Amino acid sequence: MAAPIRVMLVDDHQIILDSLGLLFNLMDDIQLVDSTNDSRKVLDILSKKEVDILITDLSMPYMNGVELSFAVKEKFPSLKILMLTVNDQGDRIQDAFKAGISGYVMKKADRQELEQAIRTIAAGQLHFSQEVLKSLLAPKEVDDHAEKLKHLTKREIEVIKLIVQELSSSEIAEKLFISLGTVETHRHNIFKKLNVKNSIGLVKFALKYKLI
């Protein structure tokens, strides 16, 4: 039997902590190990307990979610962080990912999306809902992606579509009937051609040019 995914909650509203605690009791293989409504206590708790994913609000007193994420990643670089918030402003979302979070989910999400986010992040991948992805596309952002699109091959576009669907390289290889090495080559070439550094940049490109 697989070990449970150990999560910790941080939110300045106690009713949110209580409600999520009840919700996690209904999820198989997800264990709530601790929760706090005071962001100042997080680092101390993490130093004493084994946690896989920290789930934190964005707007909080003392330390907001971005500040907390920077502090946590500095001391616990391998710890994964999921932002659970009502804030859907693109600049705040970008700040959160710069702080090292692995996922961003709105508080109005249902149980299924929250559970999927936790499992996706635990597997080492990023998670962001379609709603969040659209917010990442700031209108002021202007680049030369349109020109770069012309230099992508048909196969590279296929790989992009599968990457943003959160498929692993092995899953992409199986789906396209190509080798794992070929997938990694395509991935490298795509990132180089588009001049993006991570999956967030790739997703923004795919959304902008309606590849998803």
C-alpha cells in the first residue's frame, strides 16, 4: 500500500481550516498532518513534522502566501507548495510561481479539482486550472511568439499539446509511438525555439495561440 500524501494547511480563517480538514478525511491516501491560522508558525511546524505538500492561502496577515513560499522554499527546497486562494490576478499568480509553488487553485474549486491538484503535485508535476492559466496571459505582454510558431514542426506542436495536458515524457512517447529519447529531443527543441524556461511559459504560449 502506497504511503499517504502528507499535507499541511495554512489559512488565517479557522473555518476554512476546519472545512478542509473534514474534506481531507474523505480523500483516500491524503493525510492532514497539521494546520495553522498563523503563517509565522509554519517554519517551526515544518521543522518538526514530515510534510509533502504545504497548502497555503495567498492573502494572510504577518506573511502572505508569496512571502511564506519564498521562506519555505529557502529552508525546505524539496517541499511542494499549493496555493489555494480567491485571488485570480495574473500578476499575483506569476509572483506565486516565482516563489516556487507547484500549483494554484481557486477556493471555489470543487473537491475533485483540489484532490487532482494534490495528486498531480505529489507526482512532481505542476497544476493550474484553466481559469488560472487564462489569468496568466497579461494583455500588456507582447512578444515574438507568432514568428516562433512558424518555426515549430507539426510533431513539435503535437508534443506541446500533450505537455500542457500534463502528460509525462513516457506517456507522450507511448501516445505518439516514438521513443522517450525522441520526446526529450522535441522538448528541448521546443523550449529553445520558444525561449521559455518552464512549463508555465509553454502553457501561456499554447493558450495564446489556441493550441489547447
